[in-house]
Amino acid sequence: MTGSDSVQLGRAGLMIELGRFADAARLLAAVLADAPDSSRGWCLLSRARLGSGDPAEAITAARRASALDPANEWPFRLMSTALISLNRGTEAVGAAAEARRLAPHSWRSHVCLAQAAAAAGQLGLAADAANAALAIAPDHADVHVTAGRVALSRGDAGEARRRQEAALALDPAHSGAINELGRISLHMRDATGAAEHFIRAARTSPGNGVFGRNSELALRFLAIRLARPVFLAAALLAIIGALAASGHLLPGAALALAEPPLLLWAAARFRAIPRQSRRHLPLVLARHARLSARGHKTDKSSNTETSSTAPVSNRPLGSPGQSSQL
């Protein structure tokens, strides 16, 4: 590989970090046409394919990388992440286990196994792998994020929150940890808090579409909660008007006494929505209405990973390069 190719691979890696996955894939295709024996190039292409939502092609590229460098654990971590996206949890665990065998002292391989095991429902193995990663790299935010995800999958919201807060203490701008706090809030049925965290994650990492979709999910929950008292107040007002028009004034007057409490209920729910979330509600509702009118299914992600993985959400954690993600 020439020095120019190495520079181009560095550019592609930066594009991936910025969320420019299609641009990175095009650049990598050109580099690999001239240097098809670059294991790093194929790994980066696998990352780009994962980022653009093509896990099958990501697996193909990772396998090429592994064939060129069988002792490198990175291709197996990439394969594991792609297999999680394809809901092939058992195979993902196998690939992650191979990554750990090749790099038993790397926190990234343990994080990868924790993510795969959690996705496969092997929560005991996931917890063991997360604890191993914490023992190796307790000062790395990604490790705490993964440990928190595993804790949430086991139903321990308190431990999950503590882990994400530990991650943010190490890296206050870690969008994955912020997103996880949103998932924890949803788990605790706190849609308001979830919306705040998801919006913050989307602003921190604008190239990651999962955070934006999670924000819309939480905002839809808020809109539904707000719509209930508004609908009841409007329905009651219509009934009162109908009674008055038909000459039944006393029943209408009696029902009118219930109108102020409903309006106060609606106002209280609206005031409980943080200001920045209120600004987003009209746009979310308009988009949701358009999709419903076209018969589209709404996105139910909240995912997850990140690993950002994940099934989460986002990009996988743990890869060499400028970022630990993917």
C-alpha cells in the first residue's frame, strides 16, 4: 500500500466519524481497487456499510479483512455488530467470542461480546463480559455505556443510570450515554425526560439518525399524553353546547363545572413539557400525520444500540481509530 493510499484511508475514517458513510464507501472502493490486500481498508468499508444500514455487505467486507489478517480481532467485532443488526444473535456471539479469543486483553473485544450476548438474550454472559471490560478499562466511557445497557437489559434501571452517568463524567459529550439515559427514562415511563435526552443526543451527534428517531418516538408519547385531556375537554364542550342548544340548560351547566379542571389538567401537562421539546412537537405531529395518511408504519426504535449498536442504535463500540465506536 502506498503512502497516498494510507492518507486516503485516514480520510475515509474521518468521513465515517462524521457520519458521511456513503462518501466513505465510495472513497474506500477506489482505494481497495488499487490495494485489495488492505485489511484495514476492508474493515473501514465494513464500518461504512454498517453506518449506511447495509449489514450484509458489512459482513462481506469484514470477511475479506479477516482472510487477509486472520490474527486481527477487528473484523470479527465488525461481523458481530452486523449480525446483531440482522437479528442473528447466536452467530453474533460466536463472532464476538472469536474476537475475544484473539484479543483477550482488549476491552473492545469484551464490549463486543457483551453487546452480542445481550442481543442474544444471554444476559449472564453479557454481564460477565461487561465486568471484564470494566476491569480492563474503567476509565473509558464506552465501557460504562455498554455495562449500563447490559444492566438495563437485566431490568436494573438504577445500575444502568449509574453507569451512564459514569460515562458522562468521563466524556460529557458522549451521545451514546445520553441516548441511553433516554432509554432508561422510557423504561421508567418518563417520556418527558426521554425526549430531553434524545434531543440532546441528536444535537450532540447530528450524523446519527437513530437519536433523531428516538426523539420523535418520545415526543409522540408526549403528544399522546397531552392529547388526552385536550380531547376530553373538547368533547365535553361539544356535549355542553349540544345540551344548551336542545334546551337542557341545567345538565349543561352541571357538566360545565368539569370543564375548568380538564383545561387545567391539559395546561399542567403542557407546562410539564420542557421548552425545547415543545418547539419540536408541531413538526413531529405534522410528520406523523403525513406518514399515517400515506399508510406508513411509524418507527418504533429506541434503540437501541448503539453500539451503538445495536440493535441500538447507532454505531458499534470498540474499534481502532480516531473513535472507539465501531
